[in-house]
Amino acid sequence: MVNNQEVASVLQKVRQANPLVHNITNVVVTNFTANGLLALGASPVMAYAKEEVADMAKIAGALVLNIGTLNPTEVEAMIIAGKEANEAGVPVIFDPVGAGATPYRTETARNIAGAVQVSVIRGNAAEIANTIGEAWAIKGVDAGEGSGDVVSLAKNAAKRLKTVVAITGKEDVVTDGNTTYIIRNGHPILTKVTGTGCLLTSVIGAFAAVERDVLKAAAAALVSYGVAAEMAAKKAGEQGPGSFQIAFLDALSRVGADEIHQYGRIEQGE
Amino acid sequence: MVNNQEVASVLQKVRQANPLVHNITNVVVTNFTANGLLALGASPVMAYAKEEVADMAKIAGALVLNIGTLNPTEVEAMIIAGKEANEAGVPVIFDPVGAGATPYRTETARNIAGAVQVSVIRGNAAEIANTIGEAWAIKGVDAGEGSGDVVSLAKNAAKRLKTVVAITGKEDVVTDGNTTYIIRNGHPILTKVTGTGCLLTSVIGAFAAVERDVLKAAAAALVSYGVAAEMAAKKAGEQGPGSFQIAFLDALSRVGADEIHQYGRIEQGE
Amino acid sequence: MVNNQEVASVLQKVRQANPLVHNITNVVVTNFTANGLLALGASPVMAYAKEEVADMAKIAGALVLNIGTLNPTEVEAMIIAGKEANEAGVPVIFDPVGAGATPYRTETARNIAGAVQVSVIRGNAAEIANTIGEAWAIKGVDAGEGSGDVVSLAKNAAKRLKTVVAITGKEDVVTDGNTTYIIRNGHPILTKVTGTGCLLTSVIGAFAAVERDVLKAAAAALVSYGVAAEMAAKKAGEQGPGSFQIAFLDALSRVGADEIHQYGRIEQGE
């Protein structure tokens, strides 16, 4: 069972190993993603050209695919990189940003999930549902139904895609289809800073690079990230989302075993 | 007549409606634009692929086109999205960044303004002049002639393009060719942070999404934005442009009726 | 000989001339690069389309080429812009980001260095070595051998490429192959913020735009940048990399003759 002890231990491994995380991500969040990974103690690299993604993916500790501002050229590169990562045993983390918002996104999310063996997929409930072809209204960014449904959705998706699924929202749910964890960390102001979901997906990559039990890696990433957000919200949340964003980067560099033990809220679900 | 009361009322509507603003914008400012819109209370989405821009534009509250780092593929997507927005009655806001700086930009600005019915065009005097084919030296980013000329230029452009024109600089001028407002808010340190003009254009989009009198929407956006900048400059301007940028995001989340009534400076021009 | 007096004098010229720096750079660092140049007192422009790069490069004070997220279209634009800059006598500054990490990057770095006459090339030891075809392990981002080797490498590269070479690391080395300077400014937290190397390359561009002795320009840029980093680290380094990044932008706008004289550490090497 993953508890705060285990979370702190995987976080510590990230800081020691400084894993290379290869991101093929959207233009809105590249800078924030790189700075967040650096703050945490990982080593980010962004490389998009199909001429080099296979070479980069195979030497990385994890590959992160994010379709936030997708286009056909980058999607092609994502699939090349993903297949090479599969070949080399490098875990692939997938963020189907906006699946359901347009037919092109939905179709692309399904194509990538079909062509590449993904280790973890992270999104909100609507994105995960649309990726596996279940109807789920996507209004704005959040889904917002009861958490019971979200757990079922997560388990279904995990079984269908043979992967670990992390659905984030008010509560986070992470499951491999059999074992499920519920995480109650984080802060609402995260929704006022662009790219906090995307960065979380990349942070899961950093954890999966050092911990081959990907369910544990994903759970540990969600707790660590949520606790860092609470630290930042306490320090700067009242000033507004600009100050919070900066305090959050600081907190990612400072969150450690003490804070995890004090604030981490993870429990096993049904 | 648009006064501070009206400005505060439209700002309030933005916060309540949380409008989806679809941006096709440049790579320098995507993150800042998304964070600024989120701070203000709008819901930003960036989508660029011609495979999906029509689907996204038609469900948005406003579409923002910005040619800051243009290329032929994105320009094609802008025109597809713009035409679909026109069809769907979604207001289109256009920022002809750098028109006049290179022939390619000037020509592209004119092509977009010709192919799409724009609701509001925002730029500095040189950009607006070059978009309508008037000679106006563009040196660096600012134009800096007397405001009398700027008012005439704005009116000419409004009549020529059948749109609301916002020319920003020391004083902001906004006109539909008949009714004109002069706004004296803002702060010089805005010119030391990249993308403050681009974000303003997207903020006009958020206001136009909730107020169909686009002249009023644009005027209200200019006042709200300028007042937020003054709040941030007072708080952090002396520390430098880094601190100002963060304080400005905070201020966009906090500016409300009280500050508008106290600091808003809008008057009707001739 | 370049001393603190000379450094302060070139920095002063940048502030007075407000030079236009044309950047063709990677998507991770565009916003930070633009804000850093603005804070310093330069005027950044990003333009990437092959339809306009020649027109922009020839009116700029310097052209900066950075292959951080390269693709064939942008590399083509870089070479078009570089050749036009050569024609027009505009200095070209080159940052071979990640040369050695993938064959595509290494090959592209060599192609650009071959096709364009570069005034200054800046990178870490591994990037510079790989650009001139010398073996040098690139693990993560840093090279980390003794500084004696780095000086030899820098001189070799300067002679081979007939350019000024700046190798940054714990100590910075800058040389034209004959005269060499060692600069001992900066702070380790710079490695925790993405794009600090890329921004430095663009800052060298701003200095080269106002000082035609490019060795002096590059040395002055390195000292000014390092001193600003020390100012920021003193103010905010303990809070973490988020706060440091903001304080660094502030410091770039404040660093002046007083701080250069007090903290600048430049000496002539062998």
C-alpha cells in the first residue's frame, strides 16, 4: 500500500537521480513545465522534430506526450517517440488535453492511446472518458460529477487501455484497474494558473523514471504535487494567481519528507 | 455614454460568465495570455491546427487572432477560424503585431482584415496605419505622434475596416468611427513586459464575449486593464518588470468596481 | 584589456541605444528571453517565417540563432536570416543548444556554423566541443571537466570557426583564439531556471549590437549578466527558483556601473 512514507521515499529518489524527462508538449506550458521539473529536481528536455525524437526518447528516463496545441507534424513525432520509448522500456505518460472539445482532439487522443503503450494517462474526467469513447460532457475544463462515478470511469479506462489512469479534480483518483488510491491534496487556485495539469503530467513522468511500480509512482507524484500546492497557497494564494505561480515553483523545490508526512492525504479506495 | 459605472458592470459580467476565449496567438505570449485571461476570470483556449480551429472558434465566446510570430500555416488557420466565427456570430478581435515592420507582416495583416469581418482591431498607431495602407513610421514598437493625429487615424481605420478600432499608447483611443473614447489609464512599465499589448487584445475578446456593444466592450476592457496596471505598478513597479508582471496578474484577479470608480479615466472624444 | 570600467561602459551603451535584437529561438524560452532583453534595456523581436526573417535580420542590431527546439523549417529560416545578416554586417550570435545530445542536433549545429559567419558562439563545453567535432561527453547539460581543458577547447573552437567563443559553466571563458578572459560571476541557482543560458546568448546579442569589438562585447555581457544573477540570488535565492527568476528580471533592469565595479570579476587568461 502506498502511504506517506512511500511517497516521501519516491520523491527523494527523484531528487537523487535527477532523471531526464523528454517532453513533447504544448506551446502554452513549455516554460512552466521546464521550470517546474527543474525546481522539483528533474532534468527536462523538450525535443519535437521527428528527425530527433526517437534518439531523445530512448535515452530519457520518461517520455511525456501532451496534445494541448497539437498539429499533424507533432502528433507524428509523438507516435515515433512513443514507439521508440516502448521499444527501449522507457515509460510513456500521456495527457489527452481537451479530448472531447473538438473531433480532431478526440480522434488524436484515441490514435495515440492505440498506437503507443502508455504507462500512465492523466486528465480530468471528461478527457479520460472521451479518450475511451464514453460520453462525458466537457464544459470548460472540469467535469465535476460525483467521485463515485469518477472511480468507475478510472477503473474502466485502466482496464480498457491496460495502463495506470490518474483522473484529477477536487479529489484525485489513480488506479491500475485493481488497486485504487484517492488523494485529497491540492488547492482550487491551481485552476487559475495555466499548465498546472500539464506540469503534473510531466511530474508523474519524473516519478515514473525512478520508480518502476508506475501506480506507486503516479500516486507519489500526485501527493507531492498537491502538498507543494498547499504550501504555496498558504504562502501566497491570497495575493493572487501570479504570486501563487511563483510560490508554487519555490514549493516544488522545497517539498520534502516533513511536509509529505504532515499534509499528505492518500488512502486506498474500493 | 460609457462611464466607470458601465465599465464595472461589463467587468462583472466577464467574471460571472467566465467566457471561453479562443486564441490563435504568437509563441512569445501564449503562457502570459492564458494566465492573464484566467486571472481576470475568463477561460482561455489555444488551438492552432487547421484540423480543429473551426470547431473551436464556433463554440467560443470570442476569437482572437494575433500575428506576432506568424507563418503561412497559422495564417491559413486564422482565416479558417475567422470565417467560421463570422458565420457563427462569434466576435473576432485582431492584433496586427508588427504590421509595417516587414512586407510579409503588412501584407498578412491586410489579408486577414480583408478576409475576416473583424469586430475590434487593436494595435499601436503604426500597426493600425500600416494595416490600412497609410504611411506611419514604425520605429521599435511605438508611434508617438500627437494624439490628435491618432484620433483621426483611428476614425479612418474604423470607417475603412467597418470595425471598432483601439489604438493604444500613452493615451488609448477607441472608436467605431462615430463615437470616440479617450482612456488615460495604464503605466509606462507595461512596455517593459512582453505581451502586455497581446494580452490586452485577448482581454478585449473576453469583454466582447459578454457585451455585444463592441465599442462599449472594448472601452471597458481598456479601462479595466489600465486600472489593474496602475494597481500593480503601485505595488511592485519600483522593484522592476519581473515583480510588476506577477503583481499585474494578481491585480487582474482583484480589480473590481471600487478600483474602477476610483481610478478609471475615460472620456468621450470629438 | 576589458575591465569593469569597460564592462560598465558597454552596458551603458546598451541602455542608451535600446538595440533591436532579432531572435530565432526555441519555444521554451521565448517569453523569458523577450522579458530579459526588455528588462536590460534592449528591444527584442521574434520572427521565424522564412517569408520575413531576411527583412527583419537586416534591420536588427544583432541576430540570435538558437536551436533549442529546432525543426527543418526553422533551421532553413535561421540560415536565410544568418546569410542576410552577414550581408548587412549585422552580428550573428549562435547558441548550439544540445549539440551532442542527438545526431540531428549535432549535424544541424555544424551546418549552421558552416553556412553562416557567426560573430559569437555560446554554449557549455559539451555543446561547443560537439559543434567542432571534438568528443566531449554530454550528460545532462553540463560538462564539468577542469577549466584548463575548457580554455584549450574555447581557443580551438575560436580558431576553427573564426569567431569569438564563450563557454559558460562554473567559470566562464571567452576568447577570440588569441586573447582570453575568465569571468567568475553568476550563481548556481541559474541552472534551476530554464533558459538562463539562452537568454545570456541573446544578451550577448544586445551587447554586440552596440560594441563592434565582439570579444569586448561578449565579455561585458557575461560580467553584467553574472552580476545581475548575484544580485537576484542575494535577494531571493533562498526562497527558491521561482522567486529567483522574478528577482533576476528585476536585477537585469537595475544592474549598473556601481554593481559592476563592486562585484565584477573578470581577468585575462593565458
